Amino acid sequence: MSYFCKNVIFFILVQAIAITLLIDSSSCEFNKGHHDDINKLSPWLITWHVHVVNGLSNGRILLVHCKSKDDDLGIHNLTADTEFTWKFKPNFFGGMLFWCYMAHSNFHAAFDAFRENDDFFQECNYGDCIWTAKDDGIYLRNGKFDKLTYGWEQ
């Protein structure tokens, strides 16, 4: 097969993939926000938002250090009722993982802040992972309710 034919076939393949992705994303109707009716949209096309909130009492400062295999988001000292947030699009080939380490007083915890799997997509309401550090542990917002997900270690 000639070099020209290979290039034409490659071009047609790329165009077919692009058209398929456009049709998939345009079939969703958005009414309220960036994650409404998102179940129809592939989770890999969504811009994900991760929030880490200091919900500790008595004005305690929360140390937060989040990273992925490719990105270190730095160390942040959050004062009471403030948050650290970032956004990203997952790797098309899968395997995206962000993890965080948190500490306050004599307590600490490490956890996956985002991982690519269907259960986690649903837990994060298909677009927003909201983690809140409280006195008794780390909570993940699931819809309108916070669910205790990780406990503190000493």
C-alpha cells in the first residue's frame, strides 16, 4: 500500500472518530449546569471539578497535598471554611487518578480524590467531587448529602 493511501485511510479514520464524538456530545441537552443530564455524555468528555473543603471546627488549619502521576498540585494550608479546587479532563485512554494527603493537629489521612470507574463517576455526581474534612473524618458529597468516606489516623 502506498504512502498516500495510508495517509488517506488515517485521515478518514480520524474524521470518523471526531464525527462520532461530536454526535455523542451534541445529543445531550443541557438545561441547568455543566453536569445536568450528564449520564448520556461520556465521562471522558466532561470537565471534572474536584473540591477539597476545610470543614474543621475551632478555626483549625488543614494541610492538603494532592497529585496525580503527572501533576503535583502543591501543598496548601486551608483556613476554616475555605477550599482548594482544580479541574481537568480525564485521560482518553483511562487510568486517571488523583490522590490527596490531608493533615491537621495530630491527625492525617490519604485517599483517592478522583479515579476512573463508573461507581466513582456516580458518587461524584458526574462532574463534581466535593470532599470535606470534618472533625470526625473526610466526607464525599453525594448529591445533597455528605457521606463519611475516610477516617482520620493518628
